[in-house]
Amino acid sequence: MRVVVEGVSKVYGDRAGHAVRALDGIDLAVNTEEFVAVLGPSGCGKSTLLNLIAGLLAPTEGAIWLDGELPPGRAATAMVFQEFALFPWRTVQANVEFGLEEMGLTRDARARRARRYLDMTGLAGFETKYPHELSGGMRQRVGIARALAVEPPVLLMDEPFSALDAQTRQLMQEELLGIWERTRQTIVYVTHNIHEAVYMADRVVVLSRRPGRVLAEVKVELPRPRAEAMLGEPAFVHAVERIWHLIRDQAVQALRE
Amino acid sequence: MTRMAVVNRAAFLTRPEHRGLRVIALVSLLVAWEALARTGRVPVLFLPSPLGVLAEGWEMLRSGELLGHLASSLQRLVLGFALGAAAGVVVGVTVGFFAAAEAVGTPVLAATFPVPKIALLPLLILWLGLGEPSKVAVIALGVFFPMAINTFTGVRQADPLLVRAAVAFGARRWSVIRKVILPSALPMIFAGLRLGAGTALLLLVAAEMIAVESGIGFLILHAGNLMQTTKLMVGIVVLSILGVLSHWSLGRLERLAIPWRVST
């Protein structure tokens, strides 16, 4: 499924009643089975963009389209949240089954589907645990399994690993890429981490500071499947430098505020 | 060169449990009371001895007198509590979730909440008569308000991120209420049940002092009128036991209903 964002702007009213323009004239297309990272400094509205694509917010201007066939009863998108957003009163298994319940699957079908994605995300044996009993990395596995279980043609990820420590993050990135090699959805992946964006994505969309505009799109010329060894390759280093160059001034300005 | 040992300066902040002390405090209070009563300096009319109260209670239990009063009281209590709690949860969720219901409900609740519910008993008797319904209704009203307000607060405290996550996974209004709002509000709902249990006991006794022939409140009033202080004390002890029991069972129920709570 293809995601098309057409001239989208989003204006918020802040507490004082002033209009704040979070996004300004965003044009963006993410192709079927493409892995696109949306990168930008904090406060550039990249999470807003994701919420707009998920249909959790309405754009002030412009429109968002999902192009492709969707069987009835299927959800087009699913989301993985930075703060995990697991339901604390549900066990791991019940969390993973949440979206399936809303799709109206029978108990058996839900259990079968959950089994598959619990195994895929390395959660076997943790089915009856509650989120508070798990480490951050394991919690986000639940978040990913919950999203994968609805088998969405488009997977939206909002800084999914930024709350994790560096080692766990590295491992989770590799696992996610491994899973994606098998499932191959369209992925829109929001991050503020340049290395992560380049390592994971086919294409990196760089946003400016508020109001968020598309500064550039950088294609990553690295083969799939990605491997840690590629972190030293000229193509990787080159892409990172180019993006850093693009947002350096923005970051400096943000620091001075 | 001198050597200074580093000691734990925060030691006085630790709070040991002192389990033994709890028992000792309660037992010595009873012993002191019993001793005071036995000196004969205080007339039994004013202060019956604990053992005397115990003996009287046993006698009333054997004759069936106590159970009769207890049964009538429990019936009013349970019925009023259940009605008030159920209505409170429904109103609390509705007012907390729907903006229009909040606009209607908040001023009405704010205006009626401060009224001491016992003041409504004469009105309820006018409306519902002297029988059981007016007693049950005043208890229900007393439970309703803390329940409605606590549930409302619980609903409002529901994490917007979780609501958003539920919607992102396809949940509609009713699913959001059932699967996110209600579980989020559950700890506050239980706090409301505890508050309501106290209020219910208070109103039960007050209501049973008007135009009834049975119940713990009637027992206390009647014994007082006849200056049967020992019997009166039996009634008070039974109320204390009822209060402790309801608190304890609500605590057990809460731990069962909220297994995800880290530990309380």
C-alpha cells in the first residue's frame, strides 16, 4: 500500500490561544513495501505527521491518501509508540490481541495470530506477564507484536526505540529489519537519530524545524538485507554526513533557543 | 591522620512495622478498660466492662435477637450500597466521557453534593413512605456521590496516550470506554467504594433511628432509651466489626480486580 501526503499543513492552538504551525505544506509519497524514515529535530512535527497518517488527527490543509486494495475488516495502518502505550491491565498476549478484537476475530483466530507474532518478536514464554513486569526492550517487542498482529499494509513507527538504552536499541533495530525482510509492509519510521534513519531506511525524508517542511529526501544506497558491517561503508558515511550537514544549522538554532 | 567511619545517617528514616506493638496497644486498651470497670468507681450504666459486653453479645446471638437486627441492617446496607454504587459509576463515566453530559452533570453534582444526605431523609420519607424504600434510598444517595465523583476523576485521569493507542488499533467509542476508560478508573472506583462504605454505615444507623422495629441502629437507640448500656455497646461493637469487615473485603476485592497494580 502506498501512502500519499499532499500539501499537508497542521496548525494547533496553543494554551495562550495562539496558532502554532506544526507542519507546513508537506508533500510526501511512500511506496508499497518501502521503508521510509522521517527525520528531524525535536519539535519539527514528525510525530504529528505520523498521527495524521494514522487518522488520529485531521490536517488543517491538504489531504492524505492510502492507495491500494484493502480486504474488508482489515486495518490499513498500525502504530508503534515511543512510550510503548501498552495497556497495563492486559497481559502480553491480551495486548497483542487488542487490535484483533477490534477487527472482530474469533477467540481461536486471535490466539493463533498472536502466537505467530509473539514467536516472531521473541516473546514466547512471556504471554501471561503484565507490562510492568517487563524490561523496556521487551515492552517494545509487545508494542511491535501488537502492531504486526493486525497485519497492516502500512506500519507507522514513532521513535520506537528512543526510550531504550543504546545496546538494546541496536539489537532491536536488527530484529525489526529481520522481521521486515519477512513481512514487508510499507513502513513510515519517525526518528531523530541520523544513524538509525540511514541504517534502517531506503529513503530518509529530512524535516526542518517548526514549522516542519521537507528539507530534502536522501536515498540510501545500501543493499538489503542490512548488516552492522555496513555502518562503516562509504555509502553509509556519505548519507549520514549529508543529512547532518542539512540539519546542523537547524540544530544549532534550536540549541540557542 | 584520623579515620572517620561513615555511618548510615538516614537510619532514623526507616519505618519498621512494629507488629507486636499493634497487638499490645489494642490489648492494653481493653485491659485498662476492663480494670477500670471492675474497680466499681464508674457505674455500669456509663461504662460496662468489655467482658460484660462480650457476654451480653453472646447471649443476644444465642437468642437470635442479634442476628435478626443484623439481617435487617445488612439487607438495607447491601441493597442501598449496590444501587448507589452502580448509579454512581454509570453517572461518573457518562459525565467524565461525554462533553455534553459534563456540561449538564457538573453543576448539578456540585450543587447537590454538599448537602448532608441525612437532611434528605424526611423528604425521602415523604416521597417513599416510612418503610424500607426510604431507608435504602438515603443509603444509596450517600454512596452515589462519592462513587460518581471518584469515577468521574478516574475517567478524567485515563492516560490520553492509551486512548489514542486504542483508537489507532480500531477501537470505537464503546470499546474505548470498556477497554481503556473503565480499567483506568478502577483504582479510583475502589477508593470511592471505600468512602461509600463508611458513608453507608453512617446513614444506615441514622435511618434506623426513625420508624423501624429492627436493625442495629434501632437496637442502639432502643437500648439507650431503656438505659441498657451493655446492649447499646454490643450494637456499637457490631458496627465496628461491620466497618472493619467491609474495608477488609473491599481491599481483597481490589487486589483481585486490579492484578496489574505493582503492589499496594
